[in-house]
Amino acid sequence: MSLFNVYPLYDVTPTRAQDVYVCDDNGTKYLDLYGGHAVISIGHSHPDYVSAITEQVEKLGFYSNSVKNPIQLELAEKLGSLSGCNDYQLFMCNSGAEANENALKLASFHTGKSKILAFKNSFHGRTSAAVAATDNSKIVAPINAQQVVDFVDLGDLEAVESILKKDRTCSVIIECIQGVGGLDQSCSEFYQGLEALCKAYNTVLIADEVQSGFGRTGDFFAFQKHNISPDIISIAKGMGNGFPVGGILINPTIEASYGLLGTTFGGNHLACVATLAVLEVLKNENLMQNASEMSQYILEKAKDLPKLKTVKGRGLMIGLEFDFPVSEMRKQLIFKHHIFTGSAKNPNLIRILPPLTVQKPHIDTLFNALITELRTHE
């Protein structure tokens, strides 16, 4: 049997990793400033994380949600405390796409409406309603296109209201910092206005924090900078530091009932202890503060970078936008300088999504490599 060939692959085979470094099968050491799509939050193979998973799997790795799992309750309490979202309710699943699927489904149950409003350059996943709400026609199959989604420009409250007042939209789903789309964001006035419109027109506001959550922006969630309270918050990626886990935080105004949502693997014992370990390390090692400090250092270093148009994003969710396509430069960063970075829908933008443990010398290594490569474009 062969693999279904859907991934263009770099010729690198990682075999082990520690903190911000990945080693391949040839013994080459790479600086990981991409974290596998912002998944690695507390660093590869963190000893507390490894210990927690090891101890749990020796006792019980999995049982279904038909029995009590006290670790879920412990996780809900600690997540609420650290995130500042104590009043919310937690439903766990397995991935970001699944989190957004459940969020959209719950919004439709709650409002009795079926349309979705999303924003241009959005990315919310590759399944059913989540992919329909993703602004990329190449990955939306005809069966997904049966979902009715309105796309508007980020920041355009007038367009939002013109759609919501028709009273057919169950939810507005938004990334407060767009990930794959290119690290664009709007202002607090827009996000607060969006919240007000959702309340006025009985529409559920979903904050997609799959990539930006769990401390990546310096706040626990990206929306918190704007002083809003979404009805549902979707989470995944950095939540499990590589263990597949996702979830949604649900405002108490949305009522639960038996069978409303469900999952086989979501919230299993290993997923819970992986997430608990992430929360403990985030708190004990002050990684959100580190994300803010390293972000400021990146901004300072970027001032001296030639051919740089702008820096986008916030915290350790950063986009470096140049005045030329960067795909070849990213290849040089990997194969010549041994540095992982990320791409975006914007062909001129490099995404920087390192583990939140990254330090100044690691950032210096990146900028020294960028300067070396940019000289070849002069």
C-alpha cells in the first residue's frame, strides 16, 4: 500500500526533538521556529509533559465518555482559571477542525438558523461546515459547498450588519488574528462592534483560537486584547503540545442537553493530562510573558531587515512580509541554515510560530540567516 499523496514534502525526516530543536535521521539539528503549525507550545519533549503522559498511560490511556473522568473536571477548572474564562463550559474533541464543526453545529442548534458569516482569508479547518467557512475554494468540495456561507472583508461592520439583519445567520466565526490567511487583524472597535451586532441579531459569535490560543499572543486568547466575550471559543493546536486534542469553551447562555454533542476519543485520559501539563508549564515558566517579550525583540530586530514591508501578528504569532515571494528563501532557511519557518496564503509572507520557550539567541539566528539570504536579492 502507498500513501495518498496530498502533501508536498520537504526532504527532511525528523527523528527526535528537544525544546526548540528538531534532529533528523542524518543527525542534522534544525531550529524549529514553526512548531508544526503552532502546535508545539511548551517545547518539544518537555520533561514535565513526557512524565505526565507516561504516568497516565501506565494507569489508563482511554475509556469512553460514558463513564466519569475526573481528569476532565480538573482540566476544566485549571483551564478556566488560567484563561480567565471561568464562567464557560468545556466540551473536548480531537482537533481544530472538529472544534469548529462543533461550535458551528451548536450555534445552529441554539439559534435555529443555518447560515454562517465568515471573513475573507479565513481558515477554519478542512471538514464539512468548517471548510465551507474557509476562504479557499480549492479545498471546498461540492458536498461542502451545500453549506451557505457569506464572506465579508475583515473590519467591515456595515457588511456584517447587512447580512445579520436578514435573520438567517446562526453564527459569525472569526480568527482575531488570521493564521493561514497571513496574520491580518482588525482593531478593537471592530471586534467590539461585531460582538454588539451578534447580540442584537441573535447570532452566536465564535472566536476561532485554534492557532492563536494557549498563550501564543502573550494573552491566553487573542480576543482578550479587545475586551470582548465570545459565545463560543474553539481551541486545539498548542493545547496538547503535539497530542491530538481540541475543544470548545461555551458561554453558559447556551444550554447543554444529553446527546447534543458527542465524541469517541475527545477528552480521553491522555488528552487531558497532556493539556494539564501544558497549562502547568505555561504558568510555572511564565511563557505568556516570554511570548510578549520575545515578540518585542522580534520587532526590534525587524527594523534593520532589508526588503521587509511590514511585520504582522502579535506575540509569537508573527508574519514577516517582504516585497517578493519568499518560497525560495524559506527553502534556503531549511536546507542551508537549518531553520523551520512557515508559509501563508500571502506568498510574500514568512510565518514565525515557535515554541513559547524561544529565546533571544534563537531569534538572532533567524535574523542573521535572513540578512544573509536577503543580500542575494540585492
